[in-house]
Amino acid sequence: MQNFTYHRPGSVEEAVQALSAASDGTLMGGGMTLLPTLKQRLASPSDVVDLGGVAGLSGISEDGGKVVVGAMTTHAEVASNAIVTAKIPALAALAGAIGDPAVRNRGTIGGSIANNDPAADYPAALVGLGATVRTNKREIAADDFFTGLFETALAEGEVITAVAFPVPERAGYAKFPNPASRYAIVGVMASTGPAGTRVAVTGAGACVFRASAMESALGGGFSADALSGASVSADDLNSDIHASAEYRAHLVGVMARRAVAAAG
Amino acid sequence: MTDTGIGASVRRKEDNRFLTGRGRYTDDINRTGQAYACFLRSPHAHAKIDGIDTGAAKNAPGVIAVLTGDDVAADGLGGIPCGFAPTGVQAPHNAPPRPALVQGKVCFVGDLVAMVIADDLNQAKDAAELIQVDYQELPANVDPAKATDSSTTRIHEAAENNLYADWGLGDKEATDQAFAQAHHVTKIDLINNRQIPNAMEPRCSIGEYDQADESYTLYTTTQNPHVTRLLLAAYVLQIPEHKLRVVSADVGGGFGSKIPHYPEEALVTWTAKKVGRPVKWTAERSESFLSDTHGRDHVTRAELALDENGKFLALRVHTSASLGAYLSTFGAMSTTYLYAPVLSGQYIIPAIYCGVTIVFTNTAPIDAERGAGRPEATYLVERLVENAARETGIDRIEIRRRNFIPEDAFPYQTPVVLAYDSGNYAPILDKALEMADRAGFETRNADAKSRGKLRGIGFCTYIEACGIAPSNVAGAIGAGIGLYESAEVRFAVTGAVTVFTGSHQHGQGHETTFAQIVADRLGVPFDSVDIVHGDTARVQWGHGTYGSRSLAVGGSAIAVACDKAIEKGKKVAAHLLEASVTDIEFKDGNFTVSGTDQSKSFGEIIAAAMVPHNFPLDEMEPGLDQRSFYDPKNFTFPAGCHICEVEIDPDTGVVKIVNWTAVDDFGKIVNPMIVEGQIHGGVAHGIGQALLENCVYDPESGQLLTGSYMDYCMPRADDLPNFNLGFTETPCPHNPLGVKGCGEAGAIAAPPALINAVIDAIGVDIDMPATPEKVWRALQSRPQAAE
């Protein structure tokens, strides 16, 4: 780890100020990706702005029929929160299977989606449930938020404050974990409700994407059987030592059926 | 049996400090004034170095020294030596040198280019980033089967065609003749996948130099401190052995990767004198992946010849085995004499020939990993046996029974050097089949089918050769050391017993097991016995721990030393009891005059020997301390049967292990709880290899693709089944304890049992590891998939 200046602001405004004053600053949520990267000297920011001291960024509430999760809410909290488990059990289950207990008790939803790791679970939750990302500047639909490999629509000085999830009629998440890292080789969130019928896939491509053919297939009825003929193309899917693009494409089908079957 | 003697599941003494965070690991040691080292490692798998500019690094804050291969050469340091050169080599026998820091070229990703020593670790790392190295990249090869191709770039000047040696064992002519007469030949091509041992504790070394008496101390994570002292003192530093002390206190796992003498150990010791301060280096996990020795990495073609009754006639094997980029301390042992001699398994195979093409590749050096050669041999034999059964239509159990070495054939001379001392295989198999409920498999299979799952059952009946080794055999096969073990038993006036053992514990529980042996042998309280190991200044001599040798060889040395103390004690007792020594009997800690109630306890004899006011001083010296250098008469031959049952999800290819039964014959068992733990760990290790763990280098660039736990999959608790364990007991006839050894058995038995179960479920051959995608693809390749 190389030296950097550490900031722990008390408000979003102070965080933005610290960031803009830095020559090469970075925000830190739970630090579950940033800290290992720093330790391995793969990143060497001049300033680290820790959002852990910002009041009001953590916690879960209901707001106008939506479940609102503060950006600094940990995965463990999402997994066990009474509102989430009652309204969107698929989201609670997804959060409860991220990483390991240490990661779930440190890692945050805001940190995860800002990083937009192609194998992370939360991007599938946001897109698959039709969520909205709230920042200090605006609201961004999940469909527009995740723009590419480790890329998001966040602008300079923009800080995620919360994620608002509409409550689906039915939703399910199925994940095929990488046996080593337990990140998603393929993860599929399928839902139907006020945000329409959605099938969002993480892990398989460079960035979370919606499987439109599967969404159409589910239009006639939200059941696993409806998906029997639907598939995704292996073109442009990831291929690595753990899974080829062809295998990932196959798994998208299997996980989509399992997600729908599991939907409560 | 007492509650602390042989056969008792005594809780491990050492766990008190391990579980309360009071272990004494090398990284816990900090010496006054110590400096910190970090190493600049090669980012390339194969490259010439045209120049190294250390100027900026030397001037960086806190930097004490920056050293390269030129400095190593200027000081006349010897290369890192190899401790084993196999005999029986056809030709040639190429042993290229390995300087402690590279000189002119790098041969694998992680090779040591430069060493930076600074006041603190971050300063050393900052400075290492300032070193400029002018690399000229060369084509790299990571595949043992391609190493000798004419198109493959040569790695070492001293090894033409990247060949270390072409080695063979067995009667080739007789084997070929048997194949010519065979009724059926079963052939197999397989890869024994490269593994990274991944000890929990990364390597760590601290060098120190004492100007007052011109001596060095090396604190290091090694399984064999005396062997490390010999190699480092005599070959690298070229100083008298007594001027180097090696301390290896608590070590957090080794699995073979802490046997070799590593260049980092030599470098911190050398530089401690050079910079006048202790020098400490602790590997980061990324460095462990890159630079710890790896295991396995075989590419093999094998054939089994059978007659019309399914009897084995002959076995013919050719293996291309990698040594990695350099010869590690015992690298060539795992690929030769720990491999081919166990190819006879539990079977009568009249003719066997095994040829091994041993090569260099642009990868981390290979050395022993739990089992070292024996897992590779067992995997191929047991895969062949089940394939032969399928091809001939003979039941997989029946074909084994037909070919087992019968109980009355022991001692049994195999055609590949080893003479098995003892064994009784059929009862092991019977017990395992019953415990695994083989008879109920079809019912379970039908149930699995109704749930859409594919169920399979696989078997492995293995033998192991461990308790290495008789020193004359060690010499005959090419070892540079003897392989006896030493023990010293010392007695305090008040009765306490301290045992100094040359075995080394790094997780095995020796402090408990060895104390049980002493308590049992001498009849003294278990709590009065302490075991000392891991310090060349305290322990007389030792060869360390590997090859499941600690109990059979190290434990036997302790037993013999105890017996010597008993013999002397009888003379003391005879004097005290005014009886003839021939009338003194020793039992349960008491010396008794035969046929009387006159007796003296062991404690009383210790006191009389240590405070010899009433002692036969004319006949013998006071004191009772004894020492043994125990040289085993043969290897030991544990055997067993493991049965694995799997269920496979055909949609994803995921293999779930649903049942695991292991019946093992380890001879006498000292501590059943510790033995069960060793089986659990060994089987987990083997399951890791068969299902999860795979070291992958990029075939083009030679980069390590599995360089962290994000990509290298270690088995976790939820990957493992419950283990159903049983034991039979055929005591070893040639050591004083009747013990055989158990540390490696699970890692040997598990891979074939598991892969055989997967093949039974899916109906097609598959290589390790049986990852979900591989299994899914195999299922797609089945003819019925098209239906």
C-alpha cells in the first residue's frame, strides 16, 4: 500500500469537497474492493474519502411503495432487514449470498454498484427489479446506470445516496457461483410487477444486461416452463478459465428458469 | 490401554496455544534492529536480462541495500542445491545451476531478480518499483508434454531439449512380451493436474548474524530444519554447519511445500551479515502462489494388459513430468522413486515398466506435495482398473478381488523394487463395501434418477509406501542424505521427561502423539512428557517430516530410546533391589523382581540415576538419558479402500459428493482422533485436486492465471461431505510400534475414488478437476445426449 490522505467527512457535501480538492481521489464505501486493490499496489490514489462517517446514508425504509436502501447499507443488513425480507425476499436472498460474512458486514450496496464489477450480484438486482439510483444530483434508472465494464453513469463529484426498489409481484434470483471466488459466473434476477417483466443477467457479460427474448417469453405467463425455448446468444459473453461463453449462455437459461421457479 | 497411552484419543496438547493465538510462528518473531526485505520478481515466464539499473532504488528513502545476481556471484555464494539425483537414469542427467538471484535470465513468473532491504517494508517495496530491468522476452513453455519438442525454446544451457533425464523402472522387455500375449489391453491418457499446496501460513525467513562468534541464525518456515541447515551451510554459504542455527518453531502447514531449501532463506541469511542487521522477509499470499513449490503436473499414457480371466498381466506407463524451471531439493524424487514403485498397487502385476521423461518448463519449481508421486501412481492404476472392468464386463469389485495380492503372499516382492512387508486387502474392501452400503446403491440411484440427478459410485483400493526410508535404499536411489531419524530422551531429577525429536510438526500433533508413546512405553504420566523439535541448536539431528514418516521413523526412534532407558533402568533397579538384572521385569512403569512384590517405579529409578548416592557407579555412569538413531528396515505399506458416491446435476454439471467411506489399515494407531483428522484433511486435499484445484499457466505467455483465491479454488467446508471412517489393523512387522503412517493416505485415495464415481455417473472419461463445465461438456458428448 502506498501513502494517501485519508478523509472521513460527515456529510455528502464535505465528501464532494474533499474529492474535488484531491489530485486523484476516490470514494470508499465498505472498501471491500478498494482495500485489496490498494494493498496490492494496483491503485494508488492521492486521497481516500471514506463515506462511513456520513450521516443518513445507511438504513432501509419504505417510501411511496418503494423499498429505499441507503447507499452505505451493508449486505448483511439488506439480507436480514424486516422490510426487505417481507417485500422483496429475492433481494434479501441475493444480498445474503454475496461473498462471505466478513464481506457482507463491511460491503455496501452503494460501493458495489459504483464499482460495477461484471460478476457482482447487485447490478442484476437493480436492473432485474427496475430500481432507481438516487444520487446527490439526480435519480438514474438502473437500466441507464450500468454503462459498461466497471463503468457507470455517475458523473464527476456525483455520490450515490440510495437505491429505490419498486416492490415486485414476484421475483427470484438464481446464481451459479464461481467455485473459487463465489462471485457470479452467471446470476439471473427475474421479476414481474410495476416495473414490468424483467430478466437481468450478471456475470455472463462485460456488464449486466437484460435478456429480452426471455422477458418476451415470460410475457405470456411468469413460469419456468415459459422459458423452455428461450436462450441468449454466446456472442459477446465472457470466456475465461472457469467458464466458456457457450457454457455461460447455457447457464443463463438454467439460472433464468431457476430464478422464475424460485420467485415468491 | 490407559487414557493417555497408545490407542487413546488424547486431546492435542498444542491446541491450547494454537487456538488461543499463542502459536510461535516465524512471522511472530521480531529481532532487535531488524530490517525488511522484499524481492523483485520476474513478470515474464522466460526472458533474457540485458541489464538491471538499481541506482534510483539504492537512493530511495530508508534503503539499506539493493542486491542482484552480480552481488551473489561476487560473494561466491553457491547455487541452491538439489538433494536428490535419481539413479536408474537412461540418459542424460542434466542439472542446471540455480543461483539465489538470477544471473542473466529469468525462467518463470516469480523468479528472483533483485532483493531490496530497507528500514521498513513499504520503503523496500517503494524502492523495488524503482528498479529498471531490461528484459528481452523469449518464448515460454508451460506444458511438460511439449518441453522436449524441437520447436520449444531451451530454458537452460545445461539441459538440451529441456530434458533433465529420461528415467525408467521395471523390466521393459518382459512387459512388452506380456502385452504381446494379452487377451485384452486397456489404455488411458490422463493428466495429473498441477497443484499449489497453499499452506495456511505463508513462508517467512529471518536471517541474523552474530559477529561475536561469527555464527548465523535462520528462523524459517521449514519442515526439516537440519536438512535446510546442511544445504544452506555446506552448499550455499559454505560455512561449517555448526556456525548456522536453523529455528523452525510452529509452522502453519507445509504439505511438502516447506521441504525444499529456498533461495529466500539463503538470501536473508547472507545479507544479515552483509548489512549488519537481522533481515526479515514474509511472503505475501501472491508470492506464495508464484514461488512456493507446486505439485503433480504429469501427462501420462498407460496401458494394462489382461488375460481372458481378467487377471492382470502387465502395466506399461509413460509419463512426462515437469520439474518446473529449476531442480528443487527433492523435485526429482516425486517424479521417479516415489512414483513408479507404487504402480503395483494392491495387485499382482507380473510385469511393470514405467518410463518418465523429466523436463523443465517455465513454471514454478515442482517438489513434493502430500503424497508426492504416490497419488499420481494410484490415480492412474485405479482409473485403469475401473476402465478395464468396464471394457471386459467384469464387476469393478470382482476385478480387484481377482487380482489382489493374497494375505498368504506377504512379504510380497513387486516387479518395481518394493517388497511389501504386510497387508490384508480383502477385509478392508469387505468392510468398506458394507459401511458404504454398496448393496443399496441401485435403490439410491433410482431415487436420484427420479429427482433428475445422475448418481455414481467409485472405488479406490490403494497402497502407500511411506515411513521413508532405509538409508541404504535412500542412497541406492539417489538421495543425498540418510533417512533415519533421531530421538533423545532426557530425564530431570524430579521425573520430568523431555524428548528431542528430529521429526518436525507443522500441524500433525506430534507433541501429543509422541508424548503418548513415551507415557505408554515408560509408564510415566503423560503430562510429565514434553516434546522438543524444530531447532538445530536444541535437537541433535533430524531429517524432518514428510512422506508420512514421523510416527513410523521418528516415533520408532523415540520408542528405541525409551527402551534403552528401560534397559539401563533394569540394571539400576537390580542394584537397588539387590536382585539379578535377569530377574527384573518392567511393566506399567514398574521394575519388579520376578515373582516378588519388590519393585521400583520409573520415577524412583530416574531419581536414583540422577542423584546416584546408591548406584552401581563401578559398573556404569550415572544418568538415564538415551539417544537413538533409528534406521527403518523397510518402507511401511498402509492400505485402504475409499468409496465415493456423487450426484450430478445434468443441467449445470455440478458434482455433489453425497457419501464418502474410507477404511484404512494404518497398522497400530496411537491417537485415533488425530488419525481421523489426518484422513479428513487428506481426503479434503484429494477432493480439492479432483474437483476444484487447478494451477493454470497461460499456454502462450506463461503467466500464472490462478494466482489468487479468486481463481484457485481451495476446498471449503461446504464442498465436503461427512466422512464415514473405519479401520482395520495389520501391524507393521518391522518397527517397534507396529505403525505405518496416515498423513498422505487421503490425498492418495480420494482423487481416483471421486473421478471413478463421476465416470460411473456420466458414462464417459473425464480429467481432473471435474469442473462443472467439463462435466457438462462430457454429458453433451454422450451419444444419448442427441436422443
